[in-house]
Amino acid sequence: MRRSELQTPALLVDETRFERNVGRMNARLARLRVPLRPHLKTVKNIELARRMLAGHPGGATVSTLAEADHFFDAGIDDLLYAVGIAPGKIEDVARRIGRGMNLTLVLDHPETARAVADAARRLDVPFRVLLEVDADGQRAGFRPDDPGLIESARRLERGGALPAGVMVHAGGSYACRDRAGLVEIAKQERDVAVAAAGALREAGFEAPVVSAGSTPTALFADDLAGVTEVRAGVYAFMDLVMAGLGVCEIDEIAVSVLTEVIGHRRAPGEVLIDAGWMALSRDRGTAGQAVDRGYGVVCDDAGRVLAPEVIVRATHQEHGLLARRDGEPLDLAGFPIGRRLRILPNHACATAGQFERMWWIDAGAASIEPLDRCRGW
Amino acid sequence: MRRSELQTPALLVDETRFERNVGRMNARLARLRVPLRPHLKTVKNIELARRMLAGHPGGATVSTLAEADHFFDAGIDDLLYAVGIAPGKIEDVARRIGRGMNLTLVLDHPETARAVADAARRLDVPFRVLLEVDADGQRAGFRPDDPGLIESARRLERGGALPAGVMVHAGGSYACRDRAGLVEIAKQERDVAVAAAGALREAGFEAPVVSAGSTPTALFADDLAGVTEVRAGVYAFMDLVMAGLGVCEIDEIAVSVLTEVIGHRRAPGEVLIDAGWMALSRDRGTAGQAVDRGYGVVCDDAGRVLAPEVIVRATHQEHGLLARRDGEPLDLAGFPIGRRLRILPNHACATAGQFERMWWIDAGAASIEPLDRCRGW
């Protein structure tokens, strides 16, 4: 299909930018001598997953059991399900392990460890588990000195499950303001992970796995000694939040939403498009950054930013409103009815999550190819 | 299936509340003597659509061509596509009309009218069109005295298309603060629609259709004289934004997300759940209301609000964080690992839009039934 035949709104992925972003992460991790376990919650597609996995050991990270099934069915069998396991999902996990999926769980509470240990005993399944550790007080995880960490490992082991090490994710890296902050939080993430693994080893556990990461910490870490694998996902697409953090440039963002001009608001000088929050998502990740980019930055049909001031100011379910950040009216003559534009998103995971299909823009080809995405839970 | 067997997160619809909400709208419109053309973008499901259509003429409103296909295939053939038509979609529309779909378009710009007229001539398809009118300066539409309104109707007619009347949606009703404001904006919506239809009739057009509405204006209008059909969709589910407007009570919200406790944050006294923004959506519609309810209000597994202060404070892709609005710690003993809860959403359309399937909780049955949802564009 040609891009001009695509019905709007549509999610586009630019091959040249995608490959450059993947290459950048690979080069960085090669210097740090740590392999990648890519997080596939961003791309949710097997062909892009294979490009991210090339040159790495082959294990991947997922955020839902639906993703685990999707990628397992396509041949990726070493999968880390990186959300604290819900007791209600343990039997579902056991069934997957029974089908040959090498699925690793995470947990951060002794009561969850008890539930997993009980299930391991009852079902005779040696669940492999990483203990989640908290680097920045933002979300989940044991503090490295929490006695619950060792207690949980012991419970798992007694039940016949395998406490295989630790996992940490410094989500606080998304709130950094500069390069020094990113370097510092990457150090903190590594230090906490290594300390927790050390605590487990002192208590007699082997703890072979020390899994750490996020896109900002992976790209800005100075040293990852002691970390055995890095997890990152958004690096392949990048987005305006990453650009606002200084992790990438706006013209390195590989994902965009194709849309069409459907109306004008003459008085305020605004433009209506056929991409609302159903397509762009309600994510406003740049709202707390130095430059608030609304629901996204507007590009021409070839992906070139029109002007950094031109953003999607507001969204309704299927309508978006383009405006200038400074409140000056847009020159409506530049936005004729039917003009096609592309919107760069705040948060690639959230925007891509609104679509069941992406369209791959191959640098060398006139045509575009569909890429299906995994959905649901 | 029993509810206890559902994997979390899952979208639930409570039959008792749904039927009460539908009955309330029907009673209101019966008093106002105006039929309903329900907007199906909220439910996106044929069985719920049929319950909303019962007792009305049978026409419905959609926000995407995918919805139009979904409902047409299930036997609903009178469909209003209530988003300004993108020129790039006109040929797709023509194909649908060729298959027997009675699809009405809307537009609000003379250039769009020209594109539709040209296509009508070229393809010999008598597109049926409503001219969108602006009641509140929020989004799209001609002002009733805009000469472009008549000019567009003339262009359509000359091309062989049918300008069938006007459509108005007072989205500004979502920003009202009290009952008086809702009554006032409902009046404004009606007055603008009737004035625009009057302008068309003065210019010689029949303008049989005067389509108006939103859930708040439909429920609070005192008088809809001159309006020939009302459009509303969210009324069937209701949500926290509607409750914040005074349009419903919190315990009338029919839709919720089932989730499970997966962790505790002891220091701040917060609870981790397995529903993040991928399930709840990023919608923060109550953020601008008198009471900001975060990403949703927390209920027990039977749908009873725990306490109005207990909300989803923050979300990550697949994690939610429960906290109290007043910042006091939650009593974690009340949230054991594995406890199931339900979250009432800010915006029913946005949260439901994250799911491919809903689960219908029949008041009289122990089991639950799946309801598929239309997705995409």
C-alpha cells in the first residue's frame, strides 16, 4: 500500500529512525558490556522485537501475559513478566510454564512470595522469580535492607520456587531535569540492584540475575558493573517525554500518528484534525516538563516538524485541535482541508497502545507494510 | 464464567445500573417528546446498542467508520458519522453507501462541502450531510450567522448531495459547574441549532433534521422545541466526570475496572494494583472539577465505594497506586495482597476504549458474559 492510501488516523513507524535508535542503545550497552533484555511493551510486535533482540541473548521483557503469549507463540521463550505477580494470575502462569514458556515472575511482598511458594508446592511448578527492588521510592520494590527481601527468598525456596535474583526499574529517571540527574539516577539504580543482590548472596542465595533499567538510565549510565542485564523499551521509538529529558532529539522520534485536517476555527486560528485522544492517547507526559507540548508536536506528511510551537492543544475522542504554544493564531492558509500531517506523541507506549496495527515506512521503498500489535491482557 | 475466574484487569458493566441509566434518559426524552439517536462510541457493542435503541426510531450515531461497519453488519443501517468528514475518507464512505449503509456525514467548512460535492458528482452518490453548528466555541461548527453555512448547503446541492439539516454538540456542557449552568447550556445548544436550521430554511432548504445533544444537555434541557433528535452516549455508563457535574451519583456509574492488589508501599501507606493507564486510560477528566478523583474511585469487588477519599493517585503502564486524597496513609491491613477491587473511571468512553471486551454482570445470574467491543478506525 502507498502511504497516501492509508486511512487516518494511523500509526506510522519510520525505519531509518527506528534502526538508528536501536543501534544507539546497542552501541551504548556494548561499551558498558551488559546485554539487553528489551521491553516489548512499547512495540508489541514480533518483527520489531526481532530487530531489538538482534545481537543480544534472546530474552525479552513483557508487561502482560497477553504479550508473553504473543511473543512465545512467535518463538521467544525466555520472558520476564516485569509487573508484580497478582495471586490470581499464578495458575495462569503455571499453565504457560507447562506449555514450555520460560517465564520469570517478579514480586516485592512476603505475602506474594507465600502465594507463589504455596502454588509451587501445590502445582509442583518451580516458578522462577526475581525480587523487585526499589531504587527511587516511586512505585514498587523492597528497599535493599528490608528484611522482607530475604524472607521472601526463603519462602520461595522452601516452596520449591527459585529466587533467581533481583530486578530494579528507576522510573524516577523520567522526572530528571538534566544529564547530571540522569547519570546520578542511573548510578542509584545500579547501586540499589547490586546491594540487594549482595544481601541475597550474603543470605546464601546465588542470585545470578541483576536486572536493571529504563531507557534513560540505560543510555546515561557511566558504569553498570554487577548488572547482568538491562531492560529498556521506549528507546526504539523515542518520544517527546524522552526529548524533554534530553535523552533524544525530537527528530529522532520514530513513531507518529498520521492525521488529516478536517476543519478550521477562524477566530482563535486553530485547526481541527481527525486524531483525538482515541488515537493520540490522553497522555500529557510533557505537561510537567520545561516545555509542555500538549498532546504532541505537528509534522508535515514526510515527518518534518512544522515548527516546534505548533502542537495539538486539545483533544476530544476523535477530534484534535492544533494551535501555537504561544497562543498566536495559526496561519490557516497553511492548513488546507484535507492536508495530511503527522503528530509526534508525548509517550510512545501510550500512543502506540491505542492502535492494533502500525505501518512501517521503509526508507528504501515507496510502499508501507502493516505490523500487527498485541493487545489486551 | 464466574466473576472470580476473570483475569484482571477486566472491564465490567453492571446490568442494573446500565438499565436504570438507559431508563432515565428514555423517560427524560419522552417528557421532552424528542427521540434519541444514541451515540455508540461509548458502548461500542451491539447488544448494549440494542438496549439503548429500544423504543427509539432505530438510527444511531458513531464516531468512526469502524463503528459504522460494526453496527451496520449487525443490522443498524441508519448511522450518523458525527465527526467532520475528512476528504480522504469520502471514497470509503461512498463504498459503504454502495453496500446499503444509510450513512449521514457532517461538515463545517465550505472547502469540505466542495470536496463532498465534487465526489457526489464524480461518483454519482447523493451523500446525505448535516451542517455542523457551533454552540459554545469549543470545537467545531459554523456559527448560525456564518455565510459559509448557506454557501456549503448550496455547494452540496449543486453537486447532487443532500444538505439534510444541522447538527450541534455543546461539548462545553462538560465544563459546567452547576444545574443552572447545565440548563443554560442546553438552552443555548437548542437555540443555536434551531437558529441555524432556520437560516437554512430561509435560504430555501428543507432542513428536516435538527440533531442536538450530549448527555448533560439531554438530561437537563427544559425544552427541546424544534430539535428533531437527541444524541447522547455516555449516559448509559455514566462516569466520575458526569458525577462531578451533578449529572449522576457515583453509585449510578455502571462501568468499572476489576483489579487485584499486587503490593504495598508501607512508608506512604499506598497500595499497588494491576490496573495502570493501559486499563484505566490516561484520562484525568476530574482534574479540573471541584473534586479531583485521580485516575478513579476505588470500590470493593461488589462495586460499593470503599470511601470517596480512596482513589487511584497515580498510574504506570500496568501499575496503579491507590492512596487517600487527603494524603493520609491507607490502612494496608484492609488491602491484603490478592484482594479484588473495582475502579470507577473518570471518563467511561476513554476507559472502555482501552478494552476489546467487557463483562456483563447480570443482576439475576451468578455468571458473567463477555461483550465484544468494536475497535480502531
